[in-house]
Amino acid sequence: MRRAGIVAAVTVAVMAAGLPVSSADAISRDVATRVAQRYLDAISRSDWRRVCAMLGKQARQDLLDAAEAAGEPAGSCRQAAGAMLFPQLGDVDIAAVTTHGRTATVWVIHGNDPDTSGNFRVRRVAGRWRVLDL
């Protein structure tokens, strides 16, 4: 029950922010939700090839830079993802998705702990959805 309350609170907060809600946005939210779930599933399966394919150019570079800064192997995106990401990162629930043009913000929460909530953005680029944030 607590999880449902937290998800509802996140959803209400997002709606209260005055973000636009229209049928076109609903279609975009639906697509963005599916894209985000595929990304989270790829992380859960340690499918670094798919994770890297879904990352936008800057997010891929950020991952490589983070691995290098941590002294981890960073010869490729897959290698950096294997060193820096762990499957539990994909074990979250999508609480809400907001859209603005070609960009959607995906709000996630892990378990019943609101301190483990966060978000990442996805954007439609050249006809394909890309994850903009790690």
C-alpha cells in the first residue's frame, strides 16, 4: 500500500507542476514509458549492448568519462556500462512520465523508499528514442 501512495504522490506532484496534458502528450507518454521500460529491462539483464544503443551521444560520453574517472576500463561503452552500472539499477518502478515536445522525463522509484526516487530523460532524435541521462 505504501508503494501505491508514493507513486500516487509523485504523479500528483508532477501533475501539479502544471505540465501539459493532451491526447498527443498521452501518446508520447505511452511510447516514452515503453522506451524507458526497455532501457531499465536492459540494465536488469546486464544487456550492455542494448543499454549503449539506447543512450544518446552525450550520455554515452558521460558514461565513458565516469568510468575513466573511477579508474575502470572504458575502452567502449559496453565495457564502461559493465563496470559502472549494475543490474539492480533497473529494478525500479516507473512512477510517472511527463512530456515536453520530443523530450520525456521518466520518474522512477525503488521499492517503498522515496529517498531512492529519481528521474532520467528520453528524447526522440532522428526518429529514434534515446536516453539522455544515466
